[in-house]
Amino acid sequence: MVSGINMLRTFAVLFFIASASILRAADLPEAELTLESVPDPGVNTADEPLAKAFSMESAARFLDTASLHWTKNRQCFACHTNFAYLMVRPEVNADNTAHRQLRAALEEMVEKRWETDGPRWDAEVVMSAATLVMNDVATTGELQPTTQKALARMWKVQRDDGGFDWLKCGWPPMESDDDYGIAIAALALGAAPQSYRKTEEAQAGLKQLQSYLSKNAPPTLHHEAMLMWAESYGLELLTVEQRKHCGEQLLALQKADGGWASATLGDWKRSDDKQQDVETSDGYATGFAILILRKSGLESDDPRIQLGLQWLKANQRVSGRWFTRSLNKDNKHFLTHAGTAFAVLALTACGEK
């Protein structure tokens, strides 16, 4: 009996510490969030309580915290965290210390580490190029020298068949196949200003992308939707049938509660031998689907979009994040970071601030 009581006390203390960590990160003023002083954002867990009311400020603060903490402790950039962060943060407000520090960290990687040690993977090159392009377009409106350097290097690592060698770590949807690299490169090119897209290197790269896609259909609905996003900038990458299929499938997968489930966007297998959850709506899929549907032309006042927005507003957690279960294994659930980024992108794409 005594040991049981002690165990309950231990669990209570651990729960209190985890909850306090989440609340401290959420309550810390934005001006205090820096690489030097960033707190731990707390674990990503399905048990975190829902927020009493939706807050864009809280979402931005979580993104700042999670991305600063990742950069400080990991000394790297990841698709699901700080790359995603730099793509979305300017949509809320780029004039803050966290954004400036993380943009500087990415530029330093391109300008210094790549010159001395080289990129770790080709995927790092493509993700950096796409992220810098989208960040530039949302801030200055012009491609900065570092961005142009990253783009030039991106085309140099493009394979002869038009594809890219990607990370295949079993962490979908971002690090499980080469085709994600195709979608990201297309997004980088599509989002870039017309003045760049007309350059010789950009046109040659686009021709190679189109050649690859003519022989290799996107392996998942998720990647097909990524290409729809890239096409929203005026590129031609998919067939008429593929565009129609993508839009219809995304709408068909919407849950009765208004959300979407990430596991329904592909046929990914888990490494922990558990079943994928195809029933529970989550932040990543809901934000992603709404964004793609908006980019494909569906109006924000469409009842299906509005139902999805209602789900997002009702399912934000007290820390500001939207939980998304990992598609690989029940561990860190870092897809939650990207899920929060896409939730913000979806909301801002519909005029929600």
C-alpha cells in the first residue's frame, strides 16, 4: 500500500512538473523568447488540456518556443520544426527576436557550414532553399543573396531523372521517400518571384521536375496535395485528372467533426507495430487540408472550410499547439510542431488572425 501511494505521489509530481513547463512556455512574453533564454516547450502529448479559447498569439508563442529550443539543443534544422517555423512565422508577425534569430541561424548554416563542411544531406539543401524562398516572399518580397545561393545549390543536387535523394528515415510524411523532395523543390520554385522563375537555371530545373512527374505519379495523397500547393503559384505539374482526384479525396476524408486525420493521407507503416489512427482528427492533417483546398480555389466561406476552421479553433491546447500523433511511433510526436505550423497557415489563409 505504501509503495502504491508513493508511486501515485511520483506520478502527481511528474504531471505537475510537465504541466508547469507547458504553462511557463505559454505565459512567457514574446519579447523574452530568445535562443539564450528559451524554456523547454514541454512534451507533445494527447493528454494536454484544450485551451479555453483560440489564440493566434499563443500559437505563435509555441512555435517560437519549440523552434528556438530545437535549434539551441539540436544545432540543426528539421522539416517538422524550425524549417516549418520559418515558412509560417511571417504570416503572423516577422518582427520579433525569435524569428530574426532563427532566420540568422539558417543563413549561417548556408553561408558558413555548407562552405566548410558541406550540407549533411541533399534534403537539407532543398529544404533550406524552399524555406528561405517562402520566408523572403513573406518578408522582403525579394530573394536575398543567401536564398539565391541555396537555390543554385538545389539545382546542382537534382538528379539526372529530375528527382532528389531524400531522407528515408521512416518518419512520414516528410522523411520517408524521395517524392517529398520533388514536392518541396516545386514549392521553392513556385513561391519564388517571376523574375527568378524565368531564369535559365529555374527553367531547366522545372523541366526536370516535370519530366520526373510524367513518369512517377505521387505515391500518396499527401504528396499530390503538396504539388497542388506548388501549382497554385502557376506551375504545371499535375494532370487534370490528378488535380480533380486530389481535391475530391481531400474533401471526402473530412471527418464529421470538421477535421482530418494525418494517417488517411498516405499508407504509411509504423515502426512500433501499432495501428495508424485513421479516425481521430489532428492538427497537421486539418491545417494541411484546409490550406491545400484554399490554394486550389475553394473559398474560405465554403461550409466545409468553415467546419474545419471550427475544429482548429476548438482543439488548440493550452500551450498554443495542436497535437498530432507521430505516424512512425509513439515517442516525441514532433509532427505536432509542423501540425501547429500548418494550423496557423490554414487560419491565416482564411483571414483568421
